[in-house]
Amino acid sequence: MAMTASGCGSGDGSSAAESVSSAAEQTTASSAAVTEVTTVETAPSTTQHPAKEASEYGKVLALTFDDGPNTTCTPYVLDLLEKYDARASFFVIGNNINEESAQVMKRAYDMGCEINNHSRTHSYMNKMDADEIKEEIKYTSELVEKYTGEQPRFFRPPYIAVNQTMFDSIDLPFINGKGCNDWDDKVSAETRIEKVLEQAEDGAIILLHDADMNFQTVQALETLIPELQKQGYELVTLTELFFAKGITPVSDSTPKIYSNCMQEGNWS
Ligand SMILES: [Zn+2]
């Protein structure tokens, strides 16, 4: 199975950040004669963001994909993101990570995408006790770190089933999203496109699935990504979405779950 794990190589974000930092080093090195050094505040990560300020973003939208990684659907999603120079966030299931699918996950990370936590077993976690909940999170976060070098920054609850024990036990912001029932084979690619476009707005989090064999979502993305870009949206990771709007997502015991980074209420 020819996964082009290395073919898509380092993303633009990473190389841009590297060239900025090496430029900064040169500036520092040669600044003996130059007294004024300009410092620019950029996003906190050098790998998952282009080096730019929050004020440089216009309309932003985060495409998010649940239930991977796999070698049937995820690579096609990545091909399209790469084709249109877009970034997305993947909420992976720990038990789906094996030697092959991990290479796909690594490819996503290297492209500037973000790898987040969607539990280990994809069970109803609102029926678990605190220790079971923590184990679900720990297992997946450690595997993601093993393959990408970085731990997940966000959590999406399986079935969006939550309770206070989960908010108390999980030290990550909870993410919902605006969905289009794309886990259901009976929902056509056309309907998926329409529903996403209806719900698109500045700061929105779109909930999609790169589940095994979910080709109708791949088909929908072929239209959706260029259309959203045509409408002026920059497609960014979740970390970048919050950064662009100057918002720190809550990760304490507050029972808040985001479908738009700017949402006021706890739930939408
Ligand atoms: Zn799921």
C-alpha cells in the first residue's frame, strides 16, 4: 500500500516558520551595529501556524474531522487540503492508530494540521467514572505524541455525550461543531455541501468525518474547500482559529463546548 507519507513532506507553515526564525537569528547576530530590533508577536506554535499576527487574519473557519486515522479516507482528505493549501484539525480515535494509519496522521501533522483527541474506544464517556475517562484521554494523547511529538490540544466527546465528571476530568477544551450528518451513508455529497455552506460563518467549527471509506465527504470537500475559500474564509486549525480571534478556550471544569470560537453561551 503506497502511502505517500513522505511525499507531501513539510508543510508551508513549518517552512515559513523556519525561515522566519532563521531570519530572526540573522537579525540578532548582525544587530551589534543595529540598535532597533523589531519583535513581532506570533502564534505560540512554530509548526502548526504560519508566522503571522492575529490582526492579519480575516474570516476564519476550522474544518474538523473525526474518527480517523485510517488509510482509506484520511489520505484523500489530506490530498485535497494540500491541493488547496488549507489546514484542518483531526480528532483521532486511539484504537484506530496503528503503524500504517500513524504514518497518515504524521503526514497530516507535517502539513500543518492539528491532531486532537477523540478518546481511545469511542464509547459513551458520560457513563464512565473519572479514572476510566482519564485513561481514554491519556492513551490517545500519548500515542499522538509518540508519532507527532506533540500532545493534542482539544477534545471532542464521542457522540457529543458529556457530563460534569468529564468536564472535571479532562484538561482540554471541549469541541462540538456544525455538522451535516456525514457519518450517514444516506446523506449525499450534495446535501453535505449544502449543509456546511448554510452553517459557515466567521469563527465556525465544522464537524466532518474522515471515517473509514467515507468517500462522500471526500467528494463534498472537492467542492467545499474552494467554495469556502472563494467566500473569503481562511481554513485554519482550531488553535489558529482561537488565536486569530484573541480567545483563550476554557479547559477548566466549566461545562462549555464550542461550535464557534466566539460563542458566548456554554453550548450551541
Ligand atoms: Zn466520532
